[in-house]
Amino acid sequence: MQFEMLKDKSSIIKVIGVGGGGGNAVNHMYKQGITGVDFIICNTDAQALELSPIPNKVQLGASLTEGMGAGSIPEVGKNSAIENIEDIKQMLGTTTKMLFITAGMGGGTGTGASPIIAKAARELDILTVGIITTPFSFEGKRRKMQADEGLEELKKYVDSFLVISNDRLRQIFGNLTMSSAFAQADNILTTAAKGIAEIITLPGYINVDFKDVRTVMKDSGVAIMGSHAADGENRALKAVQGALASPLLKDNEIEGARYILLNISSGVNEVTMDEVSIITDYIQENAGLAADLIWGNCQDESLGDQLSVTIIATGFQTKDERDKEQSSKKVISMLMPQDTPLVKPVNEFIAPAPAPVENVFSEPYLKAKEAELKQTGLFDLFGAPEAADGSNIISNNNDVIKHSLIAEEPTAAEPAPDFGEFTFKIAEPTISFEPVQDAFIPEPEPEPEPEAVVGADDHKTDETMEEQLRKSRERIIKLKELSMKMRNGNIQELENVPAYKRKEIALQQTPPSAESQVSRFSLLTDDEGNTEIRKNNPFLHDNVD
């Protein structure tokens, strides 16, 4: 089967549709018309090629598939493209500078052949942009898996790519008929290719040429594109907001983009300087000041009073990639050793790093009379030796009652040996204070911490549970008695407050002795046998002898 080849005078921009989905999209673009663009379709299905109105066609794998399609097998589509790759290179020729590859991922020809064509275009140093669609979720998991694998393979060879999710279109446009749903996908593909191509082909006062587009899209990876037209009051703000909210894109956030290509098109009512300022300021605010903005302006009489804004943003990570990178950073930071403790100890004494202790109890030597450096907030851990002259010693004889739930065994005081006057060469220790939780003493005096008992776990007490409970009760009673002594220290209180109130003893209300509990009425029977009540009890007398 012979098909017409491209004319000698071909455009530098070409759009090639691969497979059934890509071919339908290019047929739609051809009917809509894109200025200064040549169209090519290639397919393993000979019947689909015959029905296409596009003159430039390439049949893939004629000997392998015999014109009957790839059977939804990407490997067949890949081998078919390899079989006719020279025909595709001849179609592209030497004048092609930019190539759009449109394909529907998930099938056989588009999924398998698109990466092969992109690889050939890259070898010819052609700026390659992939515009692909992902299948609807109701098309099955196998088709979705094949689409993901084909997209990953295509990413290796294209300079930039736009992904259009069919499920996203379904969410936006609702429950459409099958023909209307796929027509919406074709419209989106057409808008994407038309928006990028006509930035170059349409002339303007501030023109955006092919080199500007190449700077933005060369090796840029995922691309974000939006296009919208608006008229009336505040048309500039409406147009740029609509472009950033375009359903073209799977991820329509332009924050973090390195390059932004902006094209502003106006019709009869030409764009003003204030409108240009509104559009550029809004884009910079959403993309960040670090983005390199390249913009142009052109005239399109078909717009009438409308103002059209087309935005292409490249060179940034998607939202999913940023979230994945942040989560990986969090994991790494948790695995790294911490330089500082997470919880600062209470009442921690901040001191310089202690030097290693060498021979703490060194030999005594004569003490030279030097000025002592006094340090506040420290106390002697080992007890100061008795001074010969007690005139400078301030004694504190205040009696302090200390309570503890732990019984302390009395220890005999050992006399301190007299070594004479000597000093110890002690490295500065790091002293830490621990808060003492005492329910009865609000402000206990600091005491030196007891030495740590080595091997305390090895000595286990032989006390039974009953003995421990008995001792606990005795301690509680003892503490209560001590508390009563503290409260009963005032003599005036002893004289004025009765003992039963100080002891907190509740007295029962007893009747006074002046009141008699015997009734003064009595029941008597007369001689006739009648019962009568008399007021005066004959057995009681008012005057007590």
C-alpha cells in the first residue's frame, strides 16, 4: 500500500499520531486546523489509515501484523515500529525541528511504538514533546499497568511530556456518552498541541520564536500547560486564572517551575500594559520569583474581544515527587544520630566539659596562701575540714524536720582522721541536681547525693510482703504524729483550743443532767376500773432532798 509523502516545503513543526488513540486525536487536529504544522499518522491497523483524511501516513509492521493491528500487545507495537523506523525518519526529514507525539497509552501500537519513534527523533536532534492520555479506570487494570510501563519508557527519550488523565476529564465533565468522552480527550490534545505550536507560528509585536520554546522545553521532563480565553471586565485576571485551572493537566500547580513560557493573544480589542502586568504578576506570585519567565504577544483576529493566555511551565518536580522527597528526608533525619538530647534534664548544672580525672586523691602538699576563687551555686561533696579559727564560720542552727517514706538505718559516726592541712587536686566534676518530690517539705535544703551503690540489683531483701506493709503503716502513723507536733508547737494554741479539737475527735451530743428523761404524766386506774391520765407523777417530787 502506497501513501503520499510530505511535500518539499514542510513545516519545522510536525504532529505525529501513533496508534488508534493518537490517530483519532491528530484527525481532530487536522479538522480544527493548526497554523504552520504538518500532520502524520502511523498505525498497525491498515483500515484506520484508509479512513483518515490526513495525507501523510505510515503503516507499521506490514509484514509482522499484516495490517490487522497489534492486538493490545505493546511488544508487537514496538517491533512494528522498529520494522518501519526508516520510513518515519524519512517523513521527518532534515527540516523538522520540533515533533509532537500524540498517543493513547494502554493499547498495543501507541504504548509500544511511541518510545521507538521518540528515540529516533532524539537521534535526529529534534525537540520532542509527548502528549499522551492515560486510560479510564473502567478499561481494566491490565491496560492501566501497560500504560504506566509505556509512559516510563517514553520518558527516557522525550524532552518534555504532558499527561492528560481521562479519569480527570470524567470528574470535570461528568457522565458523558462514550463518543462525547473521547471527543473531550481529543479536544484537550488539540488545545495542547495548538497552544504550543501557534506560540511559534503566529507573529506578534513581542515574538516568541522556536529557540525560546527550545530553551523552555529541552530536557525539562514533565510539562504543565494551560490555555484560556476571556472577555469583558477583568478579562486579564479571568484568563490567567482559567489557564492555571485548566483541565489539561494531571498536576496543575506551577509552584517551583524553572521556566515559564507565556503567550498573550488578543483580537480586535488589543491587550493593554496594565493587563500584561496583571497576568505576569499573577503567574510570578504562583510560580515563585525564581522562575524564568519568557513571554510574547501576538494578534489573532478570530478572538474578537477576547484575551487568550497560554502558559507552559517546565523544569520542576510534581507534587507527588515533592511529597515523596520530603517523606524520604524525614526518614533520613530520624535515622541520623542526634547531637543534642531531646529532653533537657531538670535543674541541670551547665558546666564546661570535664577533664579526665587523674589521681583524685593525690599526695598532700603544702598549701600556698593564694586568693580563693569562690564559685556560687556549688557545695563541697566531701565535707570541708574543720577550721582552726572559728571566727569566720557562720553556723545555721535552725532545726529542720525532715520526713521520708524510706526508713533510714542509723549509722555510727566515724571520726574523721586528722591528715593535717592539705588540699585535694580534683578535676571539676559535673554536678547534676535531681528534683526531690517531698509532700511535706516545700523547700528542702540541698544535700549531697549519696554515692551510687554498685551491684544493688545483686542484693535482694528477704522481707515478706506482710512485713513491708506493716512497716509502711508504721511510717505513715509516725509521719502523722510528727505533723501533729509541728502544728502543736504554739503555746497559745494549746491554751485556747480544746484538746479534742486539736486531736480532731468528734464528740457525741449528750443530754445535760438538768433535763429529766422521765415523763411527769402517769396512767392510773381508779376504783371503778377506769384509766385516767394524771399530770403529777406521785413517784417524783419537785424538791429533791
